[in-house]
Amino acid sequence: MEPNARMRFVNGRILTQDPDAPRADTMIVEGERILWVGDAGALPEELAADGGRTVDLGGACVIPGFVDAHMHALMLAGFTGQISALPPAVTSIAELTEAVRAKRAEQGPDAWVQGWGYDEALLAERRSPTRWDLDAGCDDAPVCILRTCGHIRCVNSRALELAGITRDTPDPAGGQIERDADGEPTGVLKENARDLVNRLIPHASREDDVANLLALGRLMASQGIVAATDMCTLDGTDAVPVIEAAVRAGFAQDIASYVLWDYVKDDPSYTIAPERRDRGAQAFCAGIKLLTDGSVSGRTAWFDVPYRGAEGDKEAACGFPTCTDEELEGAIAFCRENRCQLSLHAMGTRAIDRAVGRLAQEEPWSDGSWPYARVEHVTAPSPSAVETFARTGIAVVTQPIFPYAEIGTYRANLGDERTRACYPLRSLLDAGATMCISTDAPATSWAVPSDPFPNLKSAVGRRAYDGFDFGADERLDIEEALALYTREAARIVGFEGLGMLRAGYKASFAVLDRDILATPADELDRVQVSETWIRGERVYRRG
């Protein structure tokens, strides 16, 4: 890192994301903050006369650093050393079985064999792996492979045995133990059924968690990401102490964490202390997250019409809610009392209607600098939900990378017409909704899930990785998409001093290798970051 004395950045194409002054060519930074930004000809005389180090940007495009408003930093970091079940490393169940066998040989007996990222649409067999597939790779130690959506775990027979799951085990509320035609568990555990094995999977050590977060921070710096989130852990780990330890060890990004309501709802003494909610700190706890339904790819998102090809009971074929009304009310009450943000996961139409319908009855409890509530994903909102978002200011945090990377599953589960109506970015923006885009990394089927540029490509081009048009009338232009990934993302989370390049804001920005505004939509994933600066220090430079 470089010392953060006064510096003058000149000869740049600076896209400030400040609506009052969207373009500039010069920026003065002092310490961690921007002192002045504008055109060189308007530079105040006292600043022009005061030296400091000059950095010639050479005409490069500069943007506020990306803010990933919905990712799972601790989970993504924790995948270090696990099996990546994504192409090109794994393209079939046969290859996954071999990867399990190799990891078992590397680890030795008894240790859990873990992996992440599988998507049946990207596997040659076009189905989920089963306990028997995993048994073929390892039958003497527990195996658990997390699906890309994060809502489904596939485990082997040894893991089922340890969890006490048999053909007689009932489905837990809000979850499903998948069974074969004979009633035997297949090893696929959906939604709340994951918790039957989650409690058994050993936690990484604090030292490993910190080391993994530091490595993730370096990766994000190379991607121009200056702020991130931990949108809850799935094993009950309190992310804040780990994140704070990583910050002390040199983690550079600003980061906000959210606590999964499932793990604190029954503790009447639980609170989030005011000092932990300080949005001026580099790391803070932003609020509570509650899952209200599942995923499209897992056919567990809660819709108002059945999934494509579903048979039997119509209601069951629409997905299902994953929380009770009592749990929803408890989360709302907690956030209101603690003056923290409520995040509700809702993908299907019925889940979204339920979430915004209830939240709209509340008077906002935040101070106005950040939304009191946000809804994650918002895959298929009804027209009335779109209107409610716009009217109330409840934020939409959505992920255009999902249909881009998971198009096979979306088309199989929803059909082409419904798929094209998903993630209606243009409709939401034109209606006046408060909205940002993010990755939900690692819960997406892409090789480097935190990479912002394929996400931008999807938002602007509305074409999946295979070329399928998933709704061109809902695309954004690149300036709109950048605003949603920087200024609006920072505002929705409540990151102080981020998202724009203006006087008084943090000097957290990315220098790109080309003019992103002139880059064709189908080439946006080729854009690279040349440098990343966070709070006045250069934390990354491409070699």
C-alpha cells in the first residue's frame, strides 16, 4: 500500500456518479477523503499551488469502486480449499465423483468432504447428484456439496446417517427431504432441511476464517470492489468478530454484515449494540435477514403459478414459504426496536407480494440515509409489488447474473416467456424503485462469482452466457447499471462516504483498462481493473 498524503489525480475520464457533476478529469485526495473533484480548468488556485504527489491517469476511465450489496463474504472466503463444482473444473456428476474421491484421499478419514457451486443445468447428466453418486467417491466419511443457490445441500449416505435422516424422518417446516420412488432419501436436502446437517459440519478456526477473508479481499480489490456485505452465514456463525479480526489484520474493504433471524429469534436477550451498528465504521452490523422462500433453480421460490412440468398438487407445485408469519413479525419488531435494517429474501411472486405487503404497513424506522427494509432478488414481482416498491422506498437488491449464468435451469423451470419477464430492471427503475444490483456470490453458477463485469453485461445486454435473449425490453444502459452498482448500492446498505466521487467522500475508486461507456454490451465482461484505491491507498495494481 502507498502512503495517503495529499495526491492529485489528473488527466482522467472520471465518472463520478454524482448527479450534480457526473464528469471530471481531476481529483484531489487528502488522506482517506476526496478534497476536490472537477475539471482541471476549475481547480481552485490554492489547491493548484499546493503541491503533493501527482498521479497521471493517462486518460483512463475512473469509477467509484463497486459496492456488492448482497454477497456472502464469509461463506465465499470459506470455500477456499473446498471442491468447486463449477465449470470448467466440474462439468458432470462423474467428474464430481472423481473430485470427491481425490479430496477424500487428500484429507484422510473422518473429515467432512465439502464442495460448493453445483448446478444440475451445467452438469452433463442434467440432474442433481445423489447420495449414491457421492458414495461412489467416498462412503466412509461424510460428504456435503452445496448447490450454487445456497438453498440446497446434497449429502452422501454417511452424512445422512450422522444426521439421523431415514425414510421415516419427516420434512421439517419450510424444508424438504427429497425422496426416490421407494421413499428413500436421495441425499438432496432443500431449504430448512439443510439445517439437519448444517449443525454437524465443523466450523473453520478463527485463524482460517481471517486468512480466507484476507485472500478474498485481495481478489475483490483486483475486481474493483471497495465495499462488500456478508448477508448471513448459514451455520449460525457470528460474522462480526471474524470480520473485525480480518480488518485488524489488513482487510481493506468496507463491509456490512447481516444476521440470519433463524439463529437469534429464540434468544430474548439478543440485541445489536449501537456501536456495532455504526455505519461510519469500516465494519458494522447492518441488520437482520430472513428467508421467506427459496430459489427458482431449486424450484422452491414461492410463485402464484406452478413450475413448468410440475405434476400433482397445484399448490405444492408453486414452491413454498420458508418462514412463518410469527417469524416475519418477530424480525420486523426486532429491527424496528433496534433501528437496524431488515432484509427479506423473496424470489417468487407470492413471496414478494407477502414481503412488500407487510413491510408497506410500517412507518420507516431508519434515519432516512438508508432504507429501513430491503427485499433480496425480487425475481418476478407483480405490478402491484413494483408500485409498492416505488411508493414506499423499500429497496430492491437484485442479481442480473442469475439468469445470465443459470439460464438452462430458469428455462426448464419457468419456460421462456416467464424467464423473459424475470428481473424486470427497466420496469422497476422507470417506476422509481430504489434499486441496486449485486452478485449474491457465491450463490451463482459462475466461475468467479464476485466478478462485477459479467453482472453488468447481463444487466445491459439481457442475454445469457449462451446467447439466449431473456428480455431485451428490460435492459439498462451502462451508466444506469454503474449507478446501481456504486452510488445506489452504497446508499441502500448505508455505507458512509461511498458510491460517488465527490468532495468529502472516501477516496475509494477503480481505474479501468478501457472506456466502459464505449464498450459494447457483449464485451463488458472483458473489462479489467488496472488499479483499485480504497480510502486513499492503492490496494491493487494489475501487473
